[in-house]
Amino acid sequence: VSGGRRGPIDFYFDFASPYGFLAAMQIEAVAERAGRRVAWRPFLLGAVDKAVGQSPLEHPLKRAYVIGVDVPRLAHAAGLAIKAPADFPSHAMPATRLFYWLDDRDAALAVRFAVAAYRAYWLDGCGTADATVAINVAASVGIVGAEADLALGQPAVKQRLVDENEKAIRRGVFGSPFMIVDGEPFWGGDRLTQVERRARETASVSELDRRE
Amino acid sequence: VSGGRRGPIDFYFDFASPYGFLAAMQIEAVAERAGRRVAWRPFLLGAVDKAVGQSPLEHPLKRAYVIGVDVPRLAHAAGLAIKAPADFPSHAMPATRLFYWLDDRDAALAVRFAVAAYRAYWLDGCGTADATVAINVAASVGIVGAEADLALGQPAVKQRLVDENEKAIRRGVFGSPFMIVDGEPFWGGDRLTQVERRARETASVSELDRRE
């Protein structure tokens, strides 16, 4: 943990989430300005919804607004041209599993993978549920395809993601993106200014105790 | 309509919505800076949810975050001390009916009523479903209590709200607050900066044609 006693910004996101994508393009700069590091924490929003009994029923008006209006408008303001994943809305199980598999070896590599995956899904429009896409993204950051392919099927890799999802639920995460700074939760990319302000503060000892 | 050819900012909100309340405290200033007026448009979010088949099932983690963390934090930043309505979450049928009843007589009076109602619900913690509260709020802006009480039960007043809800759905409104500027939709209080920027622009003729 860099920044002396100050913990990371926990950055929870679903690869299939457009708001997660937009936040992912900014979160490292936010953390750098605040003198913190980012702990990247992908999870499966669908699994969280199921666990807490939320209806997976999509709101038709909301989806049209989010994908047709709000996300393109925010992306435009950020200088990005969004192209939704071919299978949207779907899960992003393959990349999420591969992230934690890589994270156990090399955290910096896992972050490079996460950024590349997000760009493949939301700038190139690749399907989030497609294992081949995730394996190709891994190859783009130097991972041998056959190894990634094998990893996706390993019980330990599968279990790791189940555990991470459960941990996210225990921490109160219910949306993407979702940031936690010294125990304080922030939901949504429109809270990044608040996250940065909070992250600039020095954590109190009690908050550090609670978290660690 | 003030501001020459430029239409109003349509401001849709549910009196039972905390984000609607926070936006209501800012929307007139936003419009004034942009040289527009505000068309206040309360509606019943529950009726919209039902009409579009959204599950009314509340997400337990989300509710705790919204009411326990996010709304108080935003209110604090705005210099307001929130107190949730005693019956939250509930509908705000009485104030919404009274709003349109007043709006037909005197639009400025209806806006004063809306602001007073929002303050009663979200600063004083009065129940949104309680007809007596709505009648008392009406009295605070000069309406005789017995008249407001009678109005609440009139079929024409009831039908007016049904019609307004249907109109909101036809315009794609699905959340509170929800703003429409020259046909462009904005969902959420965190979009007020974008609303102001958009409202400063002069509407194109085609947009005005589409809207009117």
C-alpha cells in the first residue's frame, strides 16, 4: 500500500457495465491526484442481484435512456466513442475469472488486462460473455492463449470469483461502479469527484482498524 | 414562455423521492442562469413502474446506501439536514393531486406549494401518503383546508393525475428527478450541470417543432 498509512480506493465494477467502463477510464487519475492506489475489484452484478433478491427484470425505458442517451453523452464528453458489446446486456464471467487468476500472479498485469478488456467490450463492441474475446484480450497483454483457456475451467479459478462476489456483497456493493474509500461507500461514476475529495483526506486510525 | 423561443426545462419528480427533493432545491437557480423557466411536473413513480412492468421490489443494499449514506452526504454538501418522511418509502398521491389542481388556477402558486410540500416531507419528515399533511401544506400557501380536502376526492382531480402520469410515461420518464430540455432527456440530480449547459443553448427549430 502506497501513500503511507492510507489504504487504496477499492474500485468495484462489472465488465458488462458501461458506467463501470467510463469510471475505469478515470479512476487511476483520480487516485493519483489523491495520492492513493486503486484496488481493482471486478465482480458479477448479476450474481449480486440474485443473492440479494433483486429482480433481474430490466426497465425498458431505463435501458433505452442509459444505452441510447446517457452513456453516449458521457462518453462524448470524455472524448470516447462507445460501442456497446454485441451481446449486451450479458454477463462478463470470462474476463472476471481471468482477472483474479492474473491478480494472484501479478496485480499490475491484472490491471492492464482489465483496462484492455474494458476497451474491447465498450470501444470495440466485443461480447462480454464470449470466452474467446477474454482469451484474446489476455493474449494482448502477454498471456499464452492455451493457459488462459485452461484457467477459465479450473475449479479454483471459478471458486475465487464466487468468493470475491460474496465479499463484495458483504461490503454492501450493489452496483457498478462502486467505490469504497476508508470504509465510505460511493455508488456511480457521478460520485468520482466526491471519491477524490474523500481520498485526499487522511484516514482516521479507527477507520483503518475497521478495514484491516 | 420566457426566454424568447426557448421552451421550459420540464422538471419531472416524485414528492417521495429524496433525489427529486434535492434537485427541486436547485432547479429554479439552474433555469434562471440559463434564461429559461421551469415546468414543474410531479408524477407517481410507482404508477410508472407498474405501467412499464418494473418490479417494485426494492434492493435492500441500495435502499440502505441511498437513505443512509448518499442522500445525507449530498444534502450536507448542499447545506440541508434531511429527515426522511415518516412513512418512507410510500407514495405521494395527495400532494401530487393537489399540485395539478392548483396548477390549473395559478401556476406560480402550484410551484410555491410544491416547494413547501417537498420541505415538509424531506426536512420535517412528514409522511408523503398522509392527506392531512398535504392539506396543511396547501394551507401554508393560502388555500382553505376544506377546499383542498374536497379537491382530493374529486374525479376530475384524480383523472388529471392519471393523465399526467400517462403523459410522463409517453415521454420516457422513468425516474425522479427527470429533466427534459428541448426534447433531450436527463435522469438524476447529478445531471443538473449537463441540464444547465444544454438549457443555455438555443433550441433548434426542428427540436421546437418536435416538442410542440
